[in-house]
Amino acid sequence: MSNNNSGVGSEIAKKIPSWAVQFKGQCDCKDFQKAMDDRGPDWCEANFDYLVNHFLSQSDHLAPLLKRFPTFAMKVAVSHTLRSAIAKVKARS
């Protein structure tokens, strides 16, 4: 397990521009980010589908413009971002 702020969750957080998200009420994003960082890239890779589905389930936090994208397009974007973050963290290991 990694205990840093440069894991997969942190890499994904760096790629999300502040204008793209809007929070109404409680958000556990930082906790989820830390959990991904702590579990490491191998866990993230092994749980890839779970993570993609989790991110897609958070679409209510997106800016209205981004909510217009079709689900399949969002899934492709999330999958690409997650794969990229995993590869970047693994390359540093």
C-alpha cells in the first residue's frame, strides 16, 4: 500500500479542472482519492471496472455542460484517464 499524495487517485485529481465539477452537499472525493492512493496502482488495475463505474456514478457533480455527453463517451474518457494515471504511477515505481 502506498501512503502518499502522488498515487492513482491524486493523479486523477490533477487531471480534473476545477470548472468541471460542482459540489452540492457532501462529497467523499478526497477520501476516495486517498483510498486509491493508499491501495496502489495494482489494486486500481485489478478493480478497474469498479472504479470506472464509481466515477460514472458521480456524474451529478459535473458541470451542466459535461452532463450532456453520452454515457459511452464519458466511459471512454474515464477509462482513458484511469489507465493513464495507473501507468504514470507504475512508471515511477
